[in-house]
Amino acid sequence: MVTDVLFFGKMADIVGSRSQRLDVGGEYLFTVRDRLFADALAAGRVTPSDIRMSVNRLVVTGDVALNANDEVAFFSLFSGG
């Protein structure tokens, strides 16, 4: 199952990309997050709580099963005014 994965802000800097197409094969969101950010998590550059996530443009805080054609996004907290 191929899924579009988008990265914004600090998360794009960490993975070095704004988007990727991944075969998630029925994986869960936390598994994908941990795989994509493994090096940064291990190095302490980011913690799981720093990584915000959305599936199909809905912000999620729990682990969810991913389906083919889902749009997944990883981002950090936004600030602005």
C-alpha cells in the first residue's frame, strides 16, 4: 500500500525531504514515525512528543492503522501571529 508522506518545518529538515511515497503495507502510524525518525530519535534531536502527525489532514495523537492512499503528515508545533 503506497501512502503519501509529507514533512513540514523542523520535520522536513530532519528527514531532508518535503515528501515521500512509502509502501506502508498496513503499518501503524507510530511504526512509520519511528522508522522515519529513527536516527533523530536515537540522537536525541527530537522526541516522539515533538512530532505532530496528521492522517488525511486530520491531526491525530494516537496510533492509527494506515490504508492505501492515505495522506500522512509529520510536523512540529507551529507558532505565529
